[in-house]
Amino acid sequence: MKDAVLLQHILKLSHGKANLKQLIRELHIKGDERGKLEVSLDRLVDGGELVEIRPGYFAATACGREFASGRLSIHRDGFGFLIPDRKVEGINGDIFIPANATRAAMNGDRAIVRIKRVENDGRADGEIVKILKRAHPTVVGKFHISKRGLYVVPQDERLRDWITIPEDMAFPPAAERNRIGAAPVTVHNIADLDGMIVNVEVLEFAGQGRHEDAVGRVVEILGRPGDFGVDVEIIIRKHHIPHRFPADALEQAQNTSAVISTEELAGRRDFRGMPVVTIDGETARDFDDAVWVDRLGDGHFALHVHIADVSHYVQPGSPIDEEARERGTSVYFPDRAVPMLPFELSTDICSLRPDCDRLVLSALLEFDRQGEVVAQDFCRGVIRSVERMTYENVHLILQGDPAQNERYGPLVERFRMMEELAQVLHRKRERRGSIDFDMPEAKIDFDEAGVMTGVRKAERTESNRLIEEFMLAANEAVAAHLEKQIPASIYRIHEIPDAKRVMDFEEVARHFKVSLGVSTPVQKFSATSRNRDGSKSRRTIAELSQPIRITSRNYQRLIEKIQGKPEERVLSYLMLRSLKQARYSTANVGHFALAADFYTHFTSPIRRYPDLVIHRLLGQVFDGKASIAEEDLQSVADACSLTERRAAEAERELVEWKKVKFMEDRLGDEFQALVISTAKYGLFVELEDLFIEGLVPIESLPGDRYQYYENVRKIMGQRSRRQFSIGDELRVALDRIEPAERRLQFSLVEPEQERKRKKRKE
């Protein structure tokens, strides 16, 4: 019997519960089939679809509100929340788990929780019934030697349990070193390990075996905390990012020939005589896409978007494919990358390097003067890029720089046509309501030795926007084409924002006398509810009394209204937070932010696995073959949504770590800052010139005793009534750095204090 059929049968039963004898009777199980039924039940229990209440009695976790399965988020103070896989009837949001019930769990574990209590406002409490899947088979941390023995303190503060290391497991055995890689640091005895950063395989989790604490063995010795490059190694292991290619994948990559056969060329369109170019960042090493634009006689534009044909070299089920699927995406750190594909492919054979014949999949599009697609074609091709352009080069050309115009003379007019077409496409997106958040991003600068020298705003020029528009157009065209040609595909979807998040943003926007322009019909009532730190309070609860209507145009109009105003930075940031995260799915619900009915990822197969799958689907359309099963595509979509999130979190965390490290020599310095958020424990500020964030604790605010008022999101003095709100500009001084937590703490600098400080300095 198939697991899905069995699960559906149990879901139809009263309360979604059944016992083994009942199932045998109702499903007419006989003889050897009983063993198969028990195996199927075990699989459903292991997967979290069922929970075994007691031996032989089962309940479906997707039925009612007695149980829920999902991912655990554990706070550093011990309490946690279950983020359910499904919406649980009558429950608003996540399920609270008290600290005394999280002992056996780690942050990120998948678990089943029994729901014990649901309060008036829909918040729920629960207890962990079973850990379904451990999120941390290995843990990176600092090795310590003390009277209590050998142990490792995890780098992740949300992993509260220290890991005991038996003395005979403090060094990676020789065989293990060969498998994992030679340790980068030489140690002669256990005493040398004290204070080292190590990676530990967890053998027993806390409360699981004979020991009260977790037990593990050292599998890698990374170095001392301040050693060059150790921060990146820590982040890679903390987020469990695959970073060493298996031997069979490396062997396959090394044996892949860059020579293109005559037979292969015969089946492709030849674009090698056309002035195709790549345009990427200065430090880019893998070139996925190349473009060509021309103006047609009737005023239309022809756009060719050529994308590296990775699917020709990476076949489904091959060692490289299995590893690429596991990685899901390349991960880009400020000073290095962890690629999805081996370097032989990512930076050479597949990369569209200049003056080299390269295989591509091509989207050939014709646009009218309004930016509408009037003709399109998709094919396998071969190109030879004539130039490896950078955003800076193209920007200077578009600005009329004489030196660049002379250097790239034959291509200058084509870049101007590209700029014109990009503007046409951008205006088309604007007309349909596409949101364009122009959020400043931090760029970290390094010297020749790789030491960080500063943080600055990353420039986003017209050349960046040019390529963005072309890639968006190609992705939309491919998504719409596959929708018509095959029964199932992978889409890049962005769902309509959650109504409560929209309401929360509207409350903040109202203080700036602006609005998204949506009505927020609410009803209010008082209830006792649980705060995120586990404490309880009486508060006013607001709920929608009827649905709200929100479109991307609401966001677009507000962005236009605040453009260039002091509050633009804060409100754009908060608007972005009110939106849902984009993800991959086989169910096409459109892309809210782009206001697109069809959208996918086609343009970066060297660094994103979903793009590689889209190339395979497009290839099957060319060949008239059967498409990939929808359930297999959904499995890829779900896995790649997770690996994308993992990569983003790792990249963001390392950047924050680098920023904190950069600020170590600036203790006591003063900065202009902007309040970007308020909370009961203080003001979160962003330094205007450095794009670095930190906290001004509420208890450090001078001259009064301050309190946070959640309903207006303000911090207010009890006597003076002085207020601090989102968007306020302040002068702050760096008071404290907490390197382990990667946090910066500031204090408010009053004008009088500033005058006295300057006088003292003089």
C-alpha cells in the first residue's frame, strides 16, 4: 500500500486517529501485507505525518489541533517556538515551547509538538513529542579544557548545550582526516586544542543517552578565533553548507571535455558571428549570461539572451548533479565563494568567457515600442563572446567617457540601444505595478592582503539595471512558454503579503502621514497573551473584521511618494519586511512584487539549481520528450527554497561579523544614525555612512526613565515625555562590542555632551 493512500484513509477517520487492528480490518490486510502496513506506518511516523500516541495507536498531525509538526526556533534563553508546516485551526502564528520542554532539542530541529493550551488571542503552548530530524549533525565551536573535562561551546548562541568530548575523541583519526580533509592547524597534544575552533560530530544529543549533556567527537580543527579566514570556515560549518566536492564529482568534472563536437554544433544555431557580450561585476568569475540587442526597421527591438547550457554537461543523476542538488545554490561571501558546480565547470567550461566557443540556451525576443513581446523563439545555440564587460565599463560608456568610448568603439552604439530598450522594459513594468525597491547595500572593501578596510554603499548604476531588465524579461518569457508546453514546471513565486503585516506597516506609515492606501477594517478586544520572551501581559488584540485588498500598485505609489525624502530609507526597509519571501513552487500563483503572471529562474544555471532544472524542461520541449513528474519538481522546489534561505542567512551573518570586526578600533567614536526600529529594550539604529546597525539600550537613554509603547511603537520619557520614534536622526557613540554575539551597543550623544567631549579633546 502506498503511504499517501494510507495517510488519506486515516485522515478520513474520526479525529484522524486509528489503531493497527482497526486498519488491518478496514483495509482488508492479510498475510504478508501486515508487515508492509507496519513499514508504511513507520515511514509516516518518521516523516511526521503520523504520531504514535501509544504502541499501535496513531494520529494524523494534519488533522485537528492536538498535534503539529514543523521546525523549532530556540531562543538563546531556552524557550522556543514551533513554526508549523501547516496552518493549525484556531491558532495564530507559532506554538510556544517553554524552556523546561526544549532540553532535548536544538534550534532548527524538525519536531512534532502536542498542543496543550490555546489562549484567547490564538497563541498556543505546546510540548515536544518527538524530534523528527536533527538540524545539527555537526556543531562548530570553541574547544575548552577545564576541571569538568573536555568540552566544546557552540558558536551559535541558540545551541545552548555544551558538547562533552571524551579524551580519545579529541583528535580526528587519520582515516577521518583523509575523508574530511587535512586539519589546517598542527597540534601536538590535547593542551594545544584549548581555545581552538573545532567542528564536532554529535554522537549523543542532550538527554538522549547515558550522559546528561551532548557527547561528540572532533572531526576538524579550524584554527584560533582570530586567525585569517577562520570566520568564513565557521559560518560554512555553522550553516552546514556543503563545501568539499566528493571525489566522484571532482573526477567527473576533471574528465569533462571543453571540446565541442561537430555533431553537437550541427544541432545548434550559430551566433558566433554576432557581437555578443557579457556584463558582470568586477570580481565575477562565472559568467552565466550574454546579451545582444538590435533595433529593427519598424522601431521594434530584438533582444538575444544567451545562457550557459549547463544541462549539456550535467546530466540528471550524475555525481555532479547529485552534489549540485544538495547545494542548491552557490554561496557568495565578501572574499570568496562556495560554488554549486566544480570550478572546472563554473569558471571554465560552462562560463561564457570571451573569445571562447560556448554552448548556450537562448531566448530570442522581439519587443514593440511599449515593451510588449511580439515574437519569441527559444533554441540551443553556440556563441563566442567578444568582450567581458563590467558594470563600471558600461556605466562609463553610457556616461560618454571618451577613453571607454574609444576603447570599445564598435560596441558603443549597441550599448546605447541596450540602455534604450532597458528603459522601455522598465516603463512597461512600472505601468503594470512592478515594485522597484532601490535599497542601498553594503559593500565591504579589502586590501591586497585580504584585510577589511571599510564599508561603503554599493553603487547600482544604469548598467546594473540594464542587465536586470533583460534577465527579468527572459525569465518571464521562458516561464510563460513552459506553462503552455508542459503539464508541470518550477515557478519563482511571490505571494500576496499577509494582511497582519500590512496592517502593522500601515500603523508605522501613519506616523509619517503616508499610507499604502488600503483600508484596514479591524475589530479590537483585550486578552491575556504571551510575549516573545515567554512572559504574559494584558494587551489589545486587533483582528481583521473583513478581508483587505492589496496590490503591488499600492507599494509602487508609496515608493514614488517618499522618494528622496528623509523617511525613504526607513519606510522602504519596513515595506520590504511586510512582504513575504519569494520561493520556488510548481503551483503558479504569480509574482506579487514584479506584478508578473508568469515568472521563473532561467538565467543562472551555473549558480542556481532550479535554473538548471528549467533548462532540462526546456530541452525536453525541444526534443518532444516527456516532462519531469510534478512531485519530483515540487521536491526540488522545496529543497531549493531552503538552500537559498540557508545561503542568504550565511552571507548576511558573515557580513555582519565583518562589520563588527571593522568597528573594534572605533570604540568611543561618534556617528550620525537613523532609528530603524524600536523595541521594549531600546532603539535599533543604522549608521548613515557605514550601513552598520546596533542597539541603543533603553536604560542608557539620558535624563529620564523611558518606557516602550507598543501601540505607537515609540519610546517615551515618563516625566519629560520626550519621544524616540522610527525615522529619528540621532548622534550616537559606540560604547560596547560583543564579538561572540556580533552585536554593537551605542549610547545617545546629547548636544551638551558633544560640546564637552570636543572641549576635553581640545
